[in-house]
Amino acid sequence: MKLAFQLAYKNLIGAGLRTWLNVIVLSFSFVMIIFFNGMMDGWNEQAKQDTIAWEYGNGHLLHEKYDPFDPFSLQDGHDKIPPNSEALTPILIRQASIYPNGRMLGVSLKGIEANQTILELPTQVLEESKANIPVIIGKRMAETSKLKKGEEVLLRWRDKNGTFDAAKITIVDIFDNNVGTVDNGQVWVAIDKLWEMTGLDNQATMFIANENYKHKGTQGWVFKSQKELLRSIEEIVASKKIGTFIFYGLLLVIALLAIFDTQVLSIFRRQKEIGTYIALGMTRSQVVGLFTIEGSVYSFFAMIVGCIYGIPLFIYMTKKGIAIPQASQDMGVSIAERIFPVYGIQLILGTILLVVIAATIVSFLPSRKISKMDPVAALKGKLQ
């Protein structure tokens, strides 16, 4: 085996430019596979951390009649706060409308405890403000409604009897975050103020669980664990990864095709060398193995070359991140302004294994012809 690697190394170095062209193309595929998978893994980790911090907490406890995807379920999807809910932060959700600059915008009016610490929402300002009805909104909501911090706007809502009521609310803070589902069309108010406005005293639509919460089953309420809530993000990232498979799959195929063609040409040009090996006592399988190893050495060269320019690129991207256009951040999925790729050891080792195995297979395929070769014809330079 050692002799085979030595011969393969000498033959590839002796091939000169042809070898290095194949190595560069294969190394580019190697680097791109790691780069795109690292970017997707970075997006996945970042989206999970942001949604946990801003929206999911340690899980959601939902009223059995409340469906987050059905706004009509808000009418009946609420009930009294159950006992022993110290590890839960209640949220009451009501449909409402605001009228900025004469326009009407439908919003979800969400009441939450002003002193809560589970979510990153800056709800403490609601407790500190002296406004009659202080509220906070996100940057996307501020852009949509053209509202600024300190402005007042008319809010209309329904109380527990379905009667319309209206009052001026004051925007006391505009928070910046990467989770559009706590921002777009959302107006946050202190829950005790919302109880007073609607007459739904001590009632909630859902709860945010903290790390101390142990679900034991509560009649009329359904628990969604953090893992269940994060599944949608994982599915989105997985579907995006499938799209990238096509891109770097084509790159890998091009590189492997070059190696395949090189091996076919090498076997054709080195007929006398092959015949000499067989005449000197090497079995056909040993000669096939020699040419297979020679092709697989391309992958090792490619990894060395890829590391030379890939490692500095990965380090730079990990520190600086990849800028994401503003339009992508408004598509309803948690995406930060910059994604920082994650290059795990599993990703790197898996990519190395993929490239080595693929290069070995495409090197073996043309080498099989050697097993059917007549050594006498080979010495004469005539393949059968």
C-alpha cells in the first residue's frame, strides 16, 4: 500500500499542469460544499437562538380553542389563568385596528406582563412610562405604520361583550429584532392594562414557559414544547439545503468528470507501463488498485489546496458574517442582518469522506479495464 501511494504521488507530480487543474477544480467543490452547508447551519442555529429568546421561551401553553394560524379563534380562545402558573408568563391576544395618518391597519394587540424576563421584549418600559396606554412595537411594524417613538395613534378594539371601544395609545419604544412573528402587525401592551381595556380580568390566550416549567397536563390548555416549535425552522433550513445540493453537486460532478477523463487518458497512454507491472509479477488487481489510489490521491491534494485558501475564507466569514438583504428579512422567517456560518467537525469530516469516496469510485471505474488486459498486448502498447 505504501509503495502504491509513492508511485501514485510520483505519477501525479510528473503529470504537471493536468494534475493541478483537476486538483483546483476538486478543491473548489470541496470548499463550496463546506461553505454553503456552514452557512445553512449558521442560519439554523441563529434562527433557533433568536426565536427562543424573543418568542418561544421554553415552550408555549395554548388555550385549546386558540389556533395561532386562525385569527378567528381569538374570540373564544382564552380563559382564566390556571393555578400554579408561577413558571409561566401569560399573554392575552385581541384583534384591534390602528389609524396612523388616516389609514387603517389591522393588528394583534398582545398583553404581556411588564416585568417579565423570559423574552427579550423590552416590556419594562411599559411599567416605567407615565402615558395613559403605553405600547411598544417592532421596527418592521414602525416602518409599515410610519410611526415613531413618542407618537400617539388611535386604537380600536372590542371588549369582552363585543362592543367597540377606542383610545389613544402612545409608542413608548420601538425594538429591533430578527424575529418577524413578534414584530409584523404586533402591538404590545401591559397585560393588566389590556385586562382593564377589555374586561377580561385575569385571562390569557397563551403562556410562555420558562426553564423551570414542568408540564403535568392542564385541562383546557395544550402544551407545545420548544422542540415542536423549532421544527418549522429546521424544516425550512432543510428544504434550503436541498436546493444547495444541486449547486455544489454540479461542481462536484464537473470535478469528478475531469478526474475520470484523466484516468481514461492515463490508462491509454501508459499501456506499456501497465504491461511492465504485470510482467514483473504484479497481479491485475494490484495494478487496478494502483491506478485507483492514484485517482484518490487527487482528493488529498484537493483538500490540501482547499485548506490553503479555504481556512482564511472560513475564518473571515465566521468573524464578519454574511450580509442578508432587507427583503429576505421580511419574509416571515427569523433571519438576522448577518448570518455567521458554523463549520462543525461533523460537516468537515463528512465532506472529506464524500470527496475521497467519490474520487476513488470515479478512478476505479476506468481502471477496471486493466483486469481484462493481455500483458503481452500491453507491452506492445495495444489494448484489447
